[in-house]
Amino acid sequence: MKRIITRLLALSIITAISACGGPTNNASASKEPVQSSSSSEEKSSSSNKKSSSSILDNKDVTLTTTSGLSIKFVSTGAAIDNVTFSGTKIAGNGFTVGRCANRIANGRFVLNGQTYNVAKNNGNDSLHGGDTHNNWKGTIATSQWSKVEESTSSVAYTYYSADGENGYPGNMELTVKYTLNEENELLIEYTATTDKDTLCNPTNHLFIDISGNRSYNNLKLMVNADQYTPLNNGIPTGDFASVIGTQFDYRSEKTFDSSKKYDDNLVLNGSGYRHAASLSSNRFKVDVSTDRPGLQLYKESNGNICLETQMMPDAINHEKFEDPILRAGETFYSKTTYAFSKVN
């Protein structure tokens, strides 16, 4: 009788714990990554469930300085919606891309001896983390993020990328924090964690119109890079080449050659946090500093230029490039600053 009572008591305790929601393992048990086909709204809901106690309202946020710089942020893509200086718009649509910015050839990479196939959204390649709906911006750039911090000088957003999203391994939490100071410097800080080894190479795809009139006239560019990564059908060959004698030689500030097409990676000189590039017109200037090894120079047809700080494109598939792997249990951190000023 005593043994029966003991068993009944144990059974009642286990039932009570289960009813209260005991610990469960939500990670995928499958070794092969599964491409997600859920909508942006469903992904946003998953993100909100991750840390609902710390989530603020997702209303737009505008940070300003006393000298007339105003920057608006939105939760979709944790984006810099627009940048205005003394009433003139000089940048905007700066969405966050990840997990892995730029291209992954054939949407395939090997990690820890296992082959992963990630979503292709750029021909046969994966671009900006991929997207099962074939959006070139990538899933993270078009999804709702959760605002987790807000003050008069900063705002932070978090996105929870579930294990298997677009084929990537691991549950990854990515946070982007923007801080604007009175020197008109916009600091962007990225942090990320994962429970499985994965790829992590976020950046901001800010479109810069430093002339304020969507014109390439009177633009001057400087990039602190002696080398670039040659391409074959948009994918790096895996080698480094000198910028001397090429359209990428902006080691000293000179007039921007808008007759050329640019969607190329330049290898920044030095290491650690340092000045990477500057772009100026006869009215405004932006200086870019970063701790990243590369800078993607991109030119649109309507006067916008992107100076994206990141790892080398397709880095996971080239031995010479620093790999973009984030190990389980480690914390990724990176920072980039866009400093805006007026030209006298």
C-alpha cells in the first residue's frame, strides 16, 4: 500500500509540472536544414515569442541632433528609413541584411563536414541570407523586428531566426543597436548568438544620396583599400587583386566615375575599427568607419550609392577569406559608423 501511494504521488507531481509547461526542446532534430516557407508575419510572431517581456511598441523612432541631422528608424528590417540634414534627404532605405550578407555561390556551403543548401534568390546563388519568396533583399530585411530598447539617442531591434530558416542551422538571435551622438555620428552595433554553429555576416544596405538630388555630379569618393576581390559571374574567384589601374582605385579621394557599374567588394586596409571610406558632394559628406574586412561598393541607376561594410562575399567557400562562422555559445559583435557632415 505504501508503495502504491508513493507511485501515485510521483505521478501527480509529474502531471502538475507538465501542465505548467515544463522545459521542451524546440530545436530541429533533423540533420538536414529545412527551408522555411512561413510568411514575414509568422516569422515576426516567432521573434516576438522569443523575448516578449522585453519588447516595446514597434512605432517608428526618430533621432535628431541640434545641428539639424534627423534619422528615422522602422521595425521592418530594423531599417534606417531616411536620413535628412537641414531638411535635405541624403540617405534612406537602409535595411539590415543577414544572416549572411552578399552572395553564397550556388546557395551551398559546408560547415563541420555537413553540406547546407540555403534559399536561392539571385539566380542560382543566395543573396543576403536568401529568401524562399525570391526577394533579393533577403528574409531578415523584409521581416518585422522587435524593438527592445529606445532612448533619446538610441534604439535597438532584435530578430529571432529559427533553426532551419532559409536552410541555415541553429536558432540565432540578432540584435542591431543604433546610437546617434551630437557629432552627427550614427553608430551601428551588431550582436548575435546561436545554439548551433552557423554563418553570421550582417550589414546595413543604406542607400546614400549625398548630393540630395539623386545625381552623381560633383561626387568624390575615397576607399581605404589597396585590393579588391575579382569576380566570375558575380561570385569572387577567391583571389585578391590590386586596385591599381582599375576602376576601384579610390585610395586617394577623387571624382566618382559614374560611367562604371559597381557591385564589387574592396578589401579594406588594416584591421580593427578604422576609417574605411568617405563620400562627398558640394553640400554634404559621409565618413564610414568599421571593424569589418571588406566594403561592398554598389551603384544604383538613380544616383544612390551603397558602402556596405561586411565580410568578403562567399567567404565560407574560399580558403583565403576570413570565414563568417559564428560558433554555438559564442557572441558575435561588430560595429560600423556613418558620420555625416556639411561641406563648407
